[in-house]
Amino acid sequence: MSTTAYPTIPGFEQRRVPVAEGVALQAAVGGSGSPIVLLHGFPQTHLMWRHVAARLAESHTVICPDLRGYGDSDKPADPDGTAYAKRTMAADIVALARALGHERFALAGHDRGALVAVRAGLDHPDAITHLAALDVLPTLDMWDVLHGTSAAVGFHLYLMAQPPGLPEQLISGSPDAFFGHFLDVWTRDPEAIPADVRAAYLAASRDAVPSIVADYRASAGIDVDHDRADLDAGNTLRMPVTVLQQDWGAALGYDAAAVWRAWAPDLHHATVSCGHFMAEEGPDTVAGALLELLKR
């Protein structure tokens, strides 16, 4: 169990909720109305949603957990490579919502959280009413679009895909430099992540190197297998889907909307001008897009 206290969203109640055997998630809960769950990305915690969550809580019950392996949520060992499969992490989120009294809920995720959200939508279509994914591609497609020197932008994907041992050792040798690199280069407005929030992200990541690596390693193995099986079976996201992305398609040479449409027939796809951490750099844009999604 994590014992470190990180900053949280003002006005939200902190809840610790068991979701699987030996695993509990820490979640911030606020507002009232129909529920929406917000999943954070890398290298962050639920705190990344602080601005968007406050806006959504004016009309909705908002649940912001730390994913398993991150922040103040539990970080189980991964002896067989399944503990951080997105299928496992998605089941956590469905269990969390049910424990809080919600059999059906909207779900939005950023970065790693978006991959969990997509898997939840594929595995639990009766539970997810609406789905939003911020600045990712589905796992299978992510690997397909990385080619040649342009793939250097995803060097961390290849590093953390390596067998257990070396990635953890290298990252643990200088964790603040490693995690801080992404907070710096993926942000167009540095003031969007103030010093205290940045310090919280670095501290949380520093304490979670093995589980963060396991999360990424799963996306080079078991997650690909699960995506491929769904693709072969014709399984798609049945609910309304909104995708917000930077213009990675133009940068890497692919049609991002077409990639997503293969998975999400009821799709609204839009590019944004802010950086990767769009919930912090463009919270009004993100909150507005989520409120529009919930009307569909």
C-alpha cells in the first residue's frame, strides 16, 4: 500500500477503493450527476485533471483515480506479465465505478489512461456510455506508425519494452531526469505544470519505476495480442467516442482520424494546438469536448 501523500484536486474527497485481490485504487471524487471517470497519463497522477474535473463537477459526478502502479494506488508485482495488461487495468476501473455505485459511466483517458479507457470500452461495452481518448493511438496502431528515424520520438516505448531488469535499472539511476524530460519536451506552455505539481509528478514516478515500466512493457506484448484479437474479430467501440490529438498524423505520415475510425464508428476526431498535456494546457478545450461528448 502506498503511504505517500501527493497533492490532490481541491474540493474532491479522497477515497481508497479495493478493486481486485490485493489491489486498491486511490481516487478523488467530486460533484454530482451522471458519472464520468477520468484516467491520467504518463508521467502523472490524477492531479492532471484538476482543472477539467472542477469544470465537469458542476454537472457530473467526477471520479479521478490513480491507475494501478501510479501515484497513491497499489503497485502489485508483475511475475507473469499480466498485472499491467490494459485488460487488467480496465477491469480495475469498472470495479472502482461499481464500488462507488455506478454500473454505467462515461470514461475519458489521457495517454496511458486512454489506452486503459479503450480497453475498457472494448471489454465492457455495457458499462461504458461514452468514451474519450486524448493524444494516443490504439496500442496496435501506435507500433505500426513508428518508422525509421521518426520513431525516435517514442524511444521510451522501446526502452521499457525490454525484458525486466535493464530498463528499471537505467531509469532508477536518474529518475527525475528521465521523467522530467517528458514533462519538459511534451509541454508547449511550461507554466501549465507549476513547480509544486511537477514535483508531485516526479516524486510519484520516482516511487513507481518498476510498475510504470511494467505498464509500458505490457503494451509491447500482451496488449498487442488483445488488440489484434479484437481487430480480427471485428470488435469495435460501440459507444460515442471523441478523440483529441496533436497533429501527429501530419508529423509521422498517417491519417489519424482514419486509424481511429476503424475502432470507433461513432467518432468525433479533432486536433488541438496545445501540447501533449492538454488537460493542463487547454483545460477549457478538453472540458468543452467532454461535455459535448456527453450530449451524444
